[in-house]
Amino acid sequence: MSSTVMSWIFNSARSSIATLQGKGHLYSRCVQNRNKLKWKIFSKELFKSTAVDCGPHNNSLFLQKAFRHTSTEEDDFHLQLTPAQISEVLRAGESSHKILQYEGKLPNPVLRFETNQLAANSPVEDRGSVVSCLQTKGMMFGVFDGHGGHACAQAVSERLFYYVAVSLMSHKTLEVLEDAMEYMKPLLPILQWHKHPGDSIYKEVTSVHFDHLRVYWQELLDLHMEMGLSIKEALTYSFQRLDSDISLEIQAPLEDEMLRNLSLQVAFSGATACMAHVDGIHLHVANAGDCRAILGVQEENGAWSCLPLTRDHNAWNKAELLRLKKEHPESEERTVIVDDRLLGVLMPSRAFGDVQLKWSKELQQSVLQRGFDTEALNIYRFTPPNYYTPPYLTAEPEITYHKLRRQDKFLVMASDGLWDLLGNEDVVRLVVEHLEEANRQKPELTEKPANLGLMQSVLLRRKAKGILAPDQNAATHLIRHAIGCNGYGEMDQERLSAMLTLPDDLARMYRDDITVTVVYFNSDSIDMFYKRSE
């Protein structure tokens, strides 16, 4: 698709939202400067019977906080957890899902996935989502790392997949959607949610979000593309269009106070995002920020290796530094990155939201002067020094394509809370160890009649590791080792207990929120795709 068409898609968003909100205000200064619960968004019919229960995990935050002190002001906040209590906390947020095989079709290349999350912030600022596309093909997995609050990560985790799904729809399917809206017919379900991003935001807000999604698909209809966008185009435009909508929504005059406040929190907080789209043997990964995705690869000789699918967008990425310097005057070469942070403020150089690093000073002042209680809304009002030529931040993703092979065994996606503590190779090694341990346990404990001597030796090995029972979830296994290993790579039960019981006001000083998704691939299914193409 040409840059002219891309420009048209984004420029039309300004007039579209003006049409929705009325009053002819200029809402587009930012754009001009740059050239537990089931999902209930949009309408009851849209997602009727499309949410999948992945098991009990809504009590995770309660269990994680049950053993944590709330303040360092207590007389003695040392608390030693037992191995059973440690596992209870670590496993509280885990979930797993095996993908069903559909009759009459090739097996899904995704065999199963496992997820978990451990909070450091209160409330947790990370989000994670998994969906199947119902009107197009494929599955989508996403990890979203919020900063400055959870609002932006929550909104992106709920909305981004819809933008991608709509972008991939054929002209005929989009016409069916528009016809249903025009004549108040039942809407086609777009996504099936396997892993929910958390509590859904208010219905009044999701109604506005749906209006803006509808504007987007109307613009796609106007392009008269029979087959929809390519996956790479869909990912790129969806990231940027959603970020543009987030910016424009708070610039529009909104009468509802709750909607105004939440829109402000979403726009002024931020979120990095990493998402994967799997369609047969075609894997696309879109990344904006410092979440990360890697593949675990097993060669024919049995050796394991790591294949990175993303690059962190921060000051240690030379290509990213070069991009930033090219986008701003030479006079700002020494001030764009200060102390390894964007304008000395933000670690990632790509993110959703964070309009204080995208808008002009005048626009920020204009919006914030509308009577918002920024202190009550936890909005940090600060203009960095040397703020001359915004925008400094972008949500444009970097896209990686990989054709799945039989040796590609699993995909790990996680927020930077994991990667701050574990390297890529360490993560692959731990997942492999987890798989090997699970395979060993099956024959050991399924013998009939049970060999009591064997069972005792198994239990003794577990006790030596400080685990009553091995983790059944690879994401949990990764989090356990990320926060519990000492400098020698050994599991330290005292350290693990201490990291899980840190008071709320200290936890974030020692670790970040951690969100992990591990996706296992079906090698036999991948082989079938290749055989069919021969």
C-alpha cells in the first residue's frame, strides 16, 4: 500500500472524530505535528458466547497480596513463607489453555499456551491477552507493559486486537458489519477471547471506542480493497491508528465526566506492546517498546537455541538512537537521550499514550485547563527540559516475519520485568528444563501399582529444590527463577520469599511487574502445512 493511502487513513481519523464529537474543534494538533470478567465491549451480541474460561485465576491479586506487607512502617515486616505458600502465591495468576482441533481443517499450529503474571506495582500495570480471530484466520497473543498507571495498558489490551482483526477483513465482511450497524442487526463476533486482559472498562467508554473502531472500518471500506490489508500493513496501521485515536479522544469535548477522566488517564499514562499473529506457519510479531518475544528452537541433533524476534526500543538500540536523531534537529542531538532515557524521562522510545511526549506544550495546556483534577487522577504534569520539536515518541511497531519450521518448539513473550532478570538463553533453558521435568514426572508417578520407593525419591528431589510439586505452568516456572535465583543461578528460597513479601512501597524498587506467555507449537501440524504445499 502506498504512503499516500496510509496518510489518508490517519488524516481521515481527525475529521472522523470531529464528526463523532461535533462542534468543529481542532483535535488534531498531535497528528499534524507528525504527518476475570468476560469482554463486554460494543454490544451484547458482538461477543456472545465467544469468551473461553481458562480456569480460576481471578483471585490472583488477592493471593499475591495476602502475604505482602503494605508498608515498611510496620515494626517487623520480615515474613518467611513456606514452600507451599510460595507456590500458592506464584501460581495464583497462572492459566493454561489447550487449543482444540477443528474437524475438516488442518490442526492448529498452536498446540497450547500458558500464561502468568506477578505484580510489583499496586495496582499491577501489565496486561496480557490471547484471542482467536473469528472472521479472519489465526490467533493473536499480546503482552502490554504499562507505565504511569495501568489505564493505557488496559485500553490497548482491550482494543488493539479489534483494530488488527478489522484491518484483515475482506471488503465483503466489512460490508456485513456496516450493514448490521446501519439496520440494527446482530453483529458478527470478531474475536474469541481465551485470556482476558483484566476487568473490562466501563460500558459507556467501550461504546465510544466502538464508534471509533466503526469509523476505522468505514475508512477501510472506502479503500475498496477486496481482500483487506496484508498482515504487516494491518499490524503497522492498527498500532498507529489506535494510538492516534487515544490522543484524539481526550482532545474531543466530552460531556460525561467519567469518560473524560478515564480518557485523560489513558492518554497521559503509557504502554509498550508486543503482539504475535499466528496463521498457519506464518508468524508475525509487532513490537513497540521493550517487551520481548523469542523462539525456542531445537535442532535435529537435539541442541537448543534462542531466536530473538524483537529488538528493544531504548537507548541501547543503535538503530533506534539513529532514528531519533534523524527525526529532530541537529541542535537536539545531545538532549533527545539523556541518562539513557528519552528526554531524560522515559526508558522505552516507542509506546502508546504518553501524550506529554507527543503533543505540543500549547495543546497539553489547552486540554489540562478544562477543569481536570490532575492530582486526584494521578496525572503527572511535567514538561521535560529541551522539549522543542514534538512528537518524540511513537507507537509505530517494528514487524518481524518468521516462517515456522518443525524445529520451532515454543514462543515466549514477556514484559521487561522478566527480561531485566533473565537473558534470552536463560529463558529458553528454563522452559526446556520445565518440559523435561514434566516428561520425567509422567512415567514416574503414573506407574500402576505405584512404586513407593520411586515416589519417595521423587518427593525428596522436590524437597531439595524447595518445591512440594513441580510447576505445571512454564510461565510460573520462569517467574519463580527470575525472582528466586541468586547470583550463581541457584534457587534461593529465602530470596524468593523475601521478593514475594516485600511491602508495597518497596516491591517496585527491587522488581517490576512480570507478565509471561509461553506458546507451544504443534510440530506435526507444521509438517502438514508444508506437505500440503508440495
